[in-house]
Amino acid sequence: MAGQFRARRYELEGAAASLDRHPAAAHPLLDHECGAAAASIHCAVLRVSGFQDEKEPLLAEVVFDDPLRSGGFAEKDLASPPAMWHKSKTSRRVVSKSVMDEQVENAAADWDAYKLTLSQRFGSSGTMTMSSAFDVLAKDHKAAGTSTHLQQLEDPERKAFEDVKILTQQECVTRLKDLNEEIAEAWRSEERVSALRLTIKVARLLMDTSVAHFYPVLFVLVTDVLDNVGDLVWMRIKKKAETDENGNAIELPVDFSSSDISQEAKDTCNNWFLKIGSIKELLPRIYLEIAILRCLQFLERDPISTIQRLSSMVRGLGSPLTSAYAYIYLSRKGLALLPMERGYLVSGIHDFTMLLYRLIAGEFNQNLLELHIQKQTYVRLVEPMFEWVLHCIFKLLKQEETQEVVVALCGKREKDGMKPLSILVHYLLKQLPATFVANHAIEISRLVKSSTDISMPQSASFVTLGRKMCDCPPPREFRLQVLSDVWKATTKYTSLIDYVAVANAFVEYILQCCSETELIVVLRDLKQHLSDGEIDHEVMEFLEFIALKLIDHYADFKHLLGLETFMDILDMFHGDFRLNVYKCILNSVSRNNMPVLDPVCKNFLFESTKVLHDSLDSFSSDDDRRQIARLVVRFIQLADYGKNLETQLDFLVECRAAFPRMDAVREEVVRASHGIAMSTFKLWKGCHSEASMDFVKSCIAFNEITIPSITDVTVRVQLYITTGEVALMNGLLSYVLNLLKSGILCLQELRSEDSNNEDELRPLLLKLCSFLVVVPGDPELGVLYFPRGLVNLLDAKPWLLKGRKRLQVLLGILSTVSTLSQDDLPYHVANEQVDSNDTLYFGESGYQEELQSFGAMVLEKIVAVVKQEKNALQRGYMLLDTCNTLLMAFELAAFVER
């Protein structure tokens, strides 16, 4: 025999192990002797070499505030940084940039972001046809000689359209990148004339509008080449300006002016402008002069007059496409040179608007017919002109200047009796600050209503208006008037997609700024339009957005469900859209975390979860399965039938039948059944009537039927144990024995392939050991029937638990047996009708002898497990675990004697 089990007095041991507790009169971390100084920690900080102040020592004392040591702190203490931050200095040299350099960098950053969008929007695959005059893109192209160049200058249109070349877009992109390298190489080789010739040929590409759909991408590629040439010219002149007449280097001021520039540098700069001015083709001359526009800083010319002259030259271009992108390039370079100048940009918008009026009126129909392009498609190609130029106008625009710019852009046309173009109104609205739109909401809404041409759908402007007013609502007295004006125009739309797009934007506006009355009116109108029109995929997307906005807005799902026409709109969803809306509804209910009491809501949510469950098939991803299972489980948790527990159990039975593919749901209904049984126990205060006892038995029987259908063995065992605990609490001892038997039989189903379940199995078996402390021993099976069953299980399946995990379970069994030997158990079942072993077997010597004998046998197995461990470190941990358990379980004298 290993020795006698140690007698335990749990209450006394707990009191002896606990620390003395006394109420604290003040903050325990505050040192009252040191006063306020104790609220800071003093420490030495080693200064990093090269960054410390020369006047400060290398090792300096720094004071850090510790909020835990202070009695309290205020917000002002957090707002002001420590004093040491103001004293610290660095010897790091800051290289200042000129204002011009910063402007150029900012403008370049804006354009880099926009040109990526431009390329993605208009990029396409396939081939394009270019005139043979632009053979610069041909692979066998060589630099033309001087005579050829002169011939081209004399006769720029010579054989321009005699034949054509067919290129893929990728070939064109690759060739232009190669040309960019050729120009840079020619420049490095001091062949600047050749570089200029190649640049002119590249600029000429923008004269060809025969491939209109590719023109925006071509513009981006060509202007990249022109930008590089402009930078090369700038650097060459700047290098000359930084050298005096004797060839010595001089330093220019950071923000230099023309008076600081040498005459040689000025002559070189003038020479470049004269070279470009001699180009006979208008478009290449404009582009190249714009490319070197920054070089005006070296001359005494007025940059504003130069930019205005270039803007007037662009106005002379007859093609709307070439004119639009020339304005974009001019505004790009003008933004870098004069970011606060907006006069030429506004006049450019006016000039191009007149050209676009002519296009819409039909003056260019023959040209469009030759290009095989629709008018709306052509207008879409020139959209970037309004988008980019308006961006340049409103960049750095002061708030007080906004109204003046809006009047300059739109007021003049209205005064002349011309309605503003829809495309201008749309992109103007996108650039306007939300506060300005809110303060002028009525005027802007009427401006949008008056713009009805084909350049831009009116609905797009209304959508932008709605989003702006959601960001900043208009004054309360104007909110309904704006909605009325917009909806009078919107409800007349014959295009369902335009209608639902505006409805999507203004439903959010109504939810933020209006009452439910206006919402019901709009939803009625929406239902009517949907009933009369054909709901395609795009319409369904907007309809989904509307539904999601409503679901997010209403925290009370019962109120939303009762909202007029909401259910009718939900019925229009199908396919994936229906699933997404149901998921959103269930997520919203889950987030609100409020019990679902209303029968209509419960019925709707139940049907929604069934639809989601039935949508799963063999092709569904694991993520979809987990997400839907989580939503179903959360609904089951929130469905509340109050004190009507029988109905709640019927609901669980219905859920088990409705969701047969989800283990998580079966697990949840079992746990919910536990809750129902315990609610019954509390309702009857532990003293069941015959009817309540039968109901509890029904709950246990429901669990006994449900648990075997769960796939995961460890989950089944855990639920068997939990169900056994509920049964024991309600005094159903026969059910407890059957449940524990079923749990151990489940463990016997495990195979060697399931050996990776050790981390889940170990705590599960230890939990079972804890539960066995209060389970009364069966006279027929014996008081140690289940502990012996656990030991036999470990012996029969040695691969089930190995090493230290196996040892810990054996130690748990030993601790259970030691606890059962006590005259007073550490815990009991909270039911006076259930007696534990300390009452049933009190004073029986046979009972104690059986426990001692079984404990000795378990101890031998523990010793064998420790000896089998070959790793010395693990064996040490195992010995430590064993000693701790033995000291708690047995009398120390027995081991000392041995």
C-alpha cells in the first residue's frame, strides 16, 4: 500500500492560504513621504552619438511621469508634452527646398495618382490603326536625317494618310518606353538636336485621333516622354546658371529669380523657346512649350501671360479630343508653376464647354461617323478634362472664393440663356466642399435639375449631391425642400437603374435628416418603380445597398420588419443578393444582442436561416459554412420564449430538424436544452412536481438523441458530461450513469489516427474526474466504476494520451480518489435530494479500503509512465507534477518511513 490518504479540511486550508486583507486608506502606489516628486520616475538615459546637444552630458537624467504613482491626472497633463521634449535638439541639417520645387513635387504627386486611374479607366486590349506618318512607333524606325526633318517641317501632312499601320496597344506602350530611353541616351551623348527631333515625332502622335478609345492612354505615355525632356532642359539650363563666366561653380539662391541668372543661361533658355516656336505643327509646338514651361523662371517673361497665350492657342484646336487633353497638360504644368492662378483654367473650361455644346448639337457627327464611335462614348473620352481641370481649380482654393468660382463657371451660361452642361455640373459638384453644398443645397439641386443634356446622366449628379448632403446635412429648414425638388425629377425617370441609383443615395439622406414619413413615401415610390420595371443585376445591387442601409439604421428589427413595403422589397431579392441581405439582417440582430421575443420576427429569422442553410452544397467554402453556422447559432441563442419553456424546447426540436448539416447547430441546441432544464430547476426551486420532472426528462432525452449525431467525438463527450451534470442537479441519477457510460464509449471509438486530439482530450478527462467527485457511487457497479473505466481506457488505447499529458490524467484520477476518501467533500450538488459519497459511505471501512487499493494501483501506473519518459527535462517536469500531487493526496509520514 502506498500509504494513507491525507485528511483534508478544505475551508481551513483555504483560509490559511489566503492573504490578510485590509482596506487601503490611500493609493497603495503613491509614496506620501516623497510627495509629488514620487509621481515621476528618474532614470539615466544614454544619449545616442551624433544626436545629443553639445551642452548636455552624454549620460543625462530624464524624468518620466508615471500615472500609476500619481494621485490622479487631468486632460491638460496629457495635452502638454514633457518639458524635456522642448529642450531636445539635434544636429541634423535640414536642406530647404525652393517654393517652386515643392510646387512641382506636389503637382507631380497629384498627377501620378490620377494618371493611374486614367490608364485603368481607358486601357484596353486589341489592335489599333495608326497613320503611317507616325512611323516613329515602328520597330525598324531610325532617327531621321536633317534633310528628312526639313522635309517634314516643310510638308507636315505629306502622305499622312496614304496607308496605315496596325499595332497592338502593348506594342505601342513598349515602343514609347523605348523612345523615352532613346531620347535620354541621345541627350547624354550630347545629340540634343536628335533628341528634340524624336520628341517632336512623339508629340505628333497626339495629332492622330483615329484611335479615339486609345487616346487617353496615348496621352499619358506621350506626356511622360515630354515631362522627361522638360526635366532635361531644366537641368541643363540650371547647370549653366550655376556656372560663372570662368567656369567656376556658383550657388544659386533657393528661390532664385531671372536677375540671378547669367546671360549665357538666359540665351540658352531663349534658344529652346525659339526652337520650339519654329515647329510648324500647332499641337506639337503647344505641347513642347508647355513641357518646358517651368524654364520661364530663368527669364524675365510674365508666366501668366504665357499661360494665357497657350490657353488661347489650345482654343484654336478644332478637335474636342485633342483640345481636352491639351487643356489637361496645360493645367498640369500651370499647377506646378502658378498653383494659385485660376483665371486661365476657368476660361479654358468656358472655351471647351462651347466646343462641347457644338459636339452635342451635332456639328461633329460626320467626324464621329468616320471614327466609328458613338457620341456618348466620345463625350466619355473627354470627361477627364473636366475632372482634372476642376481639381486644379479647387486645389488650395479658399472657402470664401468658392462661390465666386461657381458663379464664374455656371452663372455666365445661365445669364446667356444656356443651361450648364451636365458633365460640368457633375464634376463641379464632386469638387465642392460638403459645407458649401449644404449651405446652397436648394440652388445646387435646381442647377442639377436644369442640366439634362447627354454629356452626363442627371442621376449621377443627384447621387453626388445626396452623398455630399449625407456628409454635411443642409440647414433644417431646407432639408424637405431639397428632397422634394430632387424627387420630383427622379420619379419621372424611365431608366430603372438611374432611379434606384438616386434612391440609394437619398435613402441614406432621409435616414439621417428626415422623418420616417418621408422614408415611407420614398419606399412606396421605389416599390412602384420596381414593380413596373425589369430588375437586372445592376438594379439588384443598388437595391441591396438600400436594404443594407435600412438594416444598419434600425436597431429594433421588429420595427423595421413592420415598416411599410420593406417586406415587399425583400421579396424581390433572389440568388446571392437574397443570401447577402439575410446575412446582414442576422448580423444586425446578433450585434444588437437583444432577445428576439416577437413571434413574427422569430418566424422571419428562422426562415432566413433555413434559406442560408439550404444554400450550402458540396461546392461551398469552409468560410461560408462557418459564417452561416455562426449566424444560425446566434439566432438560436437570441430566440426567447420567456417562461414558455415547452415552446422553447419545441423550437429546439424544430431547429435540429431544419439544420441537419451543421454540427455547430446540434451542439447549440443541446446547450440550449441544458439552459431550459436549469431554468425549470430554478423555477421550481429544486423541488420538482411530477409535470416539471417529466419535462426535465424530456430535455435530457432530447440531448441523448441529439448528441450521437455530432461528428466530433470530443464534443460529444463534453456534451455527455455537461448533460450528466444537469441530470445530477435535477436528481436524475439513472440518467447520469447512462450519460457517463455513453461518454466513455465515445472515447473508445477513437482510433490511432485521432491521436492529434490530445490537447482537447486531456482537459476533458480532467473535467470528468472533477465531476466524478460528486457523482454518487452505484451499489451494483461499484463506487469506482467510472475511475476504473478511465484507467482501462488509457491502458487499452496507449496512443490516446502520451507522456506528460497521460501522467496528468492519471494524477487527476488519483486526486479524485483522494478527494472521495474525505469525510467532507470540497463541493456538493446544489440539490438537497442528491447525496454524494461522503454521506452515502460515511464510516464504511470497505469503502476506504477500496479507495486505498485503487489509489495504490494508479500510483504504480504513474511511476511506470514516469520511468518510460526518456527525455530528462520532461521527466523532471513529470516528477515535479507527481510530487505535488502526492504531497496533497497522501500523508507525508508514510513516504518518509519508506
